[in-house]
Amino acid sequence: MNRFPLWKYALLLVALLVGLVYTLPNFFGEAPAVQVSSGKVTMKLDAAVVPRVEKALKDAGLQADFVQLDGTSVRARFRDTDTQIKAKDAVSRALNPDSANPGYIVALNLLSRSPTWLSALHALPMYLGLDLRGGVHFLMQVDMKAALTKRADSLTGDIRTLLRDKNIRHAGITRAGNAVEILFRDAAARSAARAALAEPLPDLQWTESAAGSDFRLTGSLSLQAAQRVQEQALKQNITTLHNRINELGVAEPVIQQQGADRVVVQLPGVQDTAKAKDIIGRTATLELRLVDDSAEAAAAAAGGAVPFGSERFLERSGVPLIVKRQVILTGESLTDAQAGFDGQTQEPVVNLTVDAKGARIMREVSRENLKKRMAILLFEKGRGEVVTAPVIQGELGARFQISGRMNTQEANDTALLLRAGSLAAPMEIIEERTIGPSLGAENIAKGFNSVIYGFAAIAVFMCAYYLLFGLFSTVALAVNLLLLVAVLSMLQATLTLPGIAAIALTLGMAIDANVLINERVREELRAGASPQSAIATGYERAWATILDSNITTLIAGLALLAFGSGPVRGFAVVHCLGIMTSMFSAVLFSRGLVNLWYGRQKKLKGVSIGTVWRPDAPAAPAAKA
């Protein structure tokens, strides 16, 4: 009646061992470390960097606990912060000889002190939120000058197209700062151009002047248009940062505007600061340009002077490529980018989708430049690199693909960066720091102490009131807490102060289930049932009540999870997980302990469950086992 089969005890034992293993990392603390990751989209970090880091540390006379490749980064752990800071400088000098163009990001980090065997099992400590542990804080400044310059470049292309459509001849179109200058041979052509451009381009204010024997028409952005361009650039950059961070799985980011041209980024509970910096620092902008295939360009690629109207960039292989300055399309027109495979060659490609305006431009450009190369450039921190330069094989539209010496991982990385959005203007990190707990160490201690003291108070009450059954309930409650922390650690959840409050609430709800069970057993004993029958019936009848109460509470928790945000969402996550673990521990685990203790006794005369008040004997205590 009150005996579990062997497989049930094995299940409980496995759950207990898993809980212990995945809870342990939270007690080892963290050690200072240095982390090296790739600083460019086109540069990938591999195992060859590990010996370079080890050599740099050896040359500097520094000793690391270990240096290892972990995913896409190399980590070196040290015993103290002094060694960590010295190691960061030594590794940075060795890997980045040109500090103005760093190829690797070398950042300070914290690594768990967990033993290697725990890390091999992916047993990692859970993160703590900004209000408990702090996190990564970035203050970024948007290059508004670059935003205005980009807008002027776009207007230059629009002006050239409009004048060609209207068949108005000109002597040249150039950009001068944030203004566009057009030269004409006669005043009549200038007047016709001004009339033709006034309505399609309302953001420009036109002025006429003389330029030697030519007639100049200058279009400058109005003050309102310039302010609108800057506001849109800031909003698009904030949206892009949200997309990048969310798609890469950083939990609960805080991204908000500060002032007219700055953005604050806070990533609570992020342990991998190098990865966070890499995500935020990848301020890449996408541009599509035609490759200059003239004889002058071929000579420039060999080391000669670059022709007027063109620029020199490097392909991934390091070969120089001469591309035209005129920008065909920017990342603003890109709506989607997905990695895939070419249907004929089966080589990795990136499938791009552009908006209606971009589709019109791509059709016109591709129709006029068949069998010519089109370069796709990524600009990071003011430096451009050629991702690929495919040949235009046919007329392109809203959907097209890019390829060229990419493996599957490179295609996925490129698609991720492009899909997350192109920044409207470059951004630079002007402040980087790890912020401390906002509530202070004293409040943090009080939060954890509330759980400890609450658990101790519950344990004392249960043991005093329900005796041995109270001890069983206390052990089940401890297992519940163990499993909850283990699940949070396995999910790599971010624990905040509201999460600690949810843990304290979980303890009360979990013990409530054991109180229901114990009182049901008491009722059966009071009705005259045998001890073995009272235990079996008490657990069976209490189960329906426990299930109903937990389901209704779970519905409320899921509502908070679905519609809440920030601290409310953190509370809801712990609350919902706590309900799951409490139902397992309060019912199954406590029943296993009771069965293990009393189930083997065939002639059980009584159970240790405190005083049982019977109608015929108000003060008759139950016999002890």
C-alpha cells in the first residue's frame, strides 16, 4: 500500500543528484579572467589564438589557471585582479599591434571557479541581475555628422536620377559637406533644374551662385530636415541594437536614449562581457556599390593611384578591390537576410530581401550593369571591408542572393548581422563599465537572509507541530529549493531581487501542500483508519486540492509572464518554475520519504504526526512509530 517500486526511488535519487550537481556552481564564486574574441565580422577566432595568448602571458611573466577556447572566444582565468589587469594589457599588445585597427577584442571578465568536471557537464551558475550583481553598462555616441553625410550622399544619387529622367544636362554633381552642388553651362538649364528638383526634394533649400564660367546650384538640408534625419538615425540605431541583442539571447536589456545623440545600453546579469561588447560594438553599416572595372582601376589595384570617384577596399582574401563611391543601396532598404545554399552549386549563400524602393533601384542598376561586379561592403568603426563582390548574372528584384568563398558559419554570421539591422549612423562606445548593485550589498544580504530565515522558521514550526512528518516536509522543502536553484542554473536565468521574493513565496506555497497532506492524514486517523490506510488515503485525497490550488496560481504566474516586463517578468519566471518543483517535491518526494520510513512496517500501530484530536478523546495523542 505504502511502498514505492524501485524505479520511483531511482527517479527521486536521480532528481536529487541532478539538483545537487547543477546547484553546486552557485557556491564556488567567480574568478577574474581575460576574454579574447573577434573584433571584426570578417575575422573568425579559432584554436590558433590559444598558443598566441599563452605566449603573450609567458613573455610577460604571468601565470594563468588555464587558457582555453570556449566557443567563439578564448578565456584565461587568473587568481587575482592585479594579474588580470596586467594580462589584459599584455594580450592586447600581442594580438593588436595596430591599436588603431584592432582585430581582436580583449576584455575583462569573470569566470566561475567551478571545477572542470562541473563545467564539462555544462553546470554553470545562474546570473544575477543589475540589482544584485550588476552588469555591463555602455554609453554610446551616435555620429550625427555621418548620418547627415549619408543623407547627402543619398540625395546626390536622387538628384542625378531626376535630372537624367528630365533630360536636363549638367556639368557635374558633387557633395560638399552636407550640401549638394550642381554645375551648369547656362542659366536656363540651372533654372529648369531648380524647378524640376523643388517638388521631389522638399528637404533641400536651393541657392544659386557663380562658379567661374559655370552656373552653380547648391542644395542644403533645411534645419527641420537635418533634425529629422538625426532623430530618425537615433531611433533606428536603438531599434537595431534591440534586434541584435534580442536575437543573440541577451536577457532583459535596457536600451534608452540619453540626450540628443547618446544611447545607454545596460545588460543585466551578463557574465560574458567580451561577447556583450562584441555585440554592441559591431556598429556595421551595409552598402552596395558597383566595382570599377576600368583600366585605371586595374592599375590602382596593382598599387597605382585610385581614379576619381572610386575607392580602394580589401576583400576577405586581402586582395584590393576598387569600387565606385556612388552608393547604390544601403542597409536601410534591407528587410531580411537568411543563410542558405545555392540551388545549383550548393555553396553557402545569404538570401537578401529589400523593400519596394530598394527593389526598384536593384532592377534598374542590374539591368544596366549585367555581367559586372557589385560589391557588398560592411563598414565597422569607419573602416570598410568587402564581404563579397558577385557578378550580376541577371535582373535583380526584391529578392536576391550573395555568395563568394563563404562557409556555412560565415554565411550564418553575415546573415545575422544584416538581419539584425544596419545602423543609420556609426556609433562609438565612449564609456564602458561594470556597474555595481543598485540596492547595495546590505539589501542583497537581506534578500537572501529573508529566504534563509523564512526556511528556518518554517522548518521549526513543521517539526514542532507535525513531528516526524514535519521533518519529512522540511526535507521535501529543502529539495524543492535545491531543484528550483538547479533549474534556474540550467536555464541560465537572471535572478533579480523580485526573483528572490518569488523564491520566498515558493517556500510558503510548497509547505502549504505538505500541510494539506498532513492534515488529511490526521483526518483519516481521527476517523479511525489504520495508520497505513491513513497515509495512503491522506496523500490521495490531498492531491486533488493541491493540483487545483497550484493550477490557479500557475495561471496567474503565466499571465504575469505573458504581459509583464522587467522585474515583473523575472518574478513570474521564478514563480512558475517554483510551482512546478513544489508539486514534485511536496507530493512525490515527501511521499517517498514516508513510504521509505513507514512502508516497510507491516504492523504499524501509529505514526509521528503530532496530536490527533478525536471527537471521543479530545486530547488523545497518536502513538509514536
